[in-house]
Amino acid sequence: MLSVVIINFKNPPLLRLCLRSIISSISSNFKYELLVVDSESSVETRNVIGEFNGVRIVPFKRNIGYTKGVNEGIRAGKGNYFFILNPDIVPKNGAIEKLFSYMENNSDIGLMGPRLLNFDGTAQDSCFRFYTLWTIIARRTILGKLPIGKNIINYFLMKDINLSKPSNVDWLMGSALLTKKDAVNKVGLMDENLFLYMTDVDWAKRFWENGYRVVYYPESEMFHYHKRGSKGRWALLDIFFRKETRWHIADAVKYFRKYGIT
């Protein structure tokens, strides 16, 4: 069975759309359960969940962050597979089952992600190579506007790879991730030292280290209302104006302390 785990934080309208689209996109004979891990749980959000029969809620009074939310969802789930997603995901018909079937038939895969689409149908960047120091500099400074910086970013975004077919990748955006219980038991849950950012990078690295493949699977397509929350108008100066930027930098420091930087 598949446990679909939605990590929600104060977003009732998108949660309603997400739940409705999941239920309508999955065939009636596919066995799954729906859980919502709800940070700073509100009456409004609980009312939305109450509109859908059988959806379980794992509520928290405070904002526990993405990482702990994922772990709590996995702990609460009853399935042998876990599809973890944010409430801003809208799967196409059959997309979840395609993802599940491919992992079920390829035992060496530990982590998978679908092709994520903008609502105009264009593809989003959702699979990546691991960060280097130059990646960070190019993405956060004027270097990224120069030819050498653009090459660094394109390599990070795997633009040199044919991503129209299933591909091994370093890591996947945490907005939509499929994994399985056996692999999680070996690899471990997400690292709760990381609050929100870099946890998908860290997890993917640990799956690779434990002998599992991390795979981008474009035959499964899902719409994603993507907003890069840590990046504002002021590049490096965003640290003074945006809490999301401060969270991102704090988690990045912890990540690079753990693995080093090249």
C-alpha cells in the first residue's frame, strides 16, 4: 500500500485543490491512504480535511518544519511506500500510479520524483547535481549572469542530460518524492538538524551512499505551484530582509559542515 503524505503549513486553499486532485487522479482499485501533516494546525485547515472521507490528519500546534513533518508522516503512515508532497502539487491522471509502478518494478531505486510542470505546461527544474561552492556563488551573485556562471548553473541543473527519459540524478526537489519503507529503514529518516532546506539534498546523498538509485521519472507528470521562497530581490542582502533566506543559509551551513564543500 502507498501512504500519500502531504506536508502542510497554513495553506487551506491549495490543500483542498491538492487533495481533490489526488483523489480524482488515482484509479478506484489502487490501494492507498491519505495523511496530512499539519503545522500550526487551524480550524480552517481541519475543516478542509473534513471535506474528504478517510483523510487522516497529524496536527501540530507549532511550525515543525518540512523535515520533521516528513518524518512524522512516515512514522504515521501504514504503507510500504511513501509519496511525500507539498500541498502545491496537482498530479495528472495516473501520475502517482506510474511513479509507484516503476519503483515497485525496480528494487534498486530508493528515491524517485516526477516531472514537475508549471501550469502553462512548461517543465520546471526539479532534478539536480550536488552543490559545489561555485554553484552557490553563481546562483547568489552577479556571476550567474556571466557566461561562465551560466555554464555552472546549467551543469547544476543537468541541462547536458536528456531528461525526457528516466534518469539517475544526484538529488530531487523535495516537493514530490516517492520512497519505500525498506529503504528508509536502511537509510534513516530525514536529518532533523535541517529545518526546511537542503534536507532533500542530504537525503538523496544518503540514499546513494546506501546503494540505492535516485531517479527522475518524467513519464509521471504533476503540476507544481513553485515559488522559490528563499530568494527575494536583493541577492545576498536578502539575509537581512527575509526569514526564508536566513533559514536557507542556516541549513546550508549545517549541510556543508556535515559533508564539506568542493
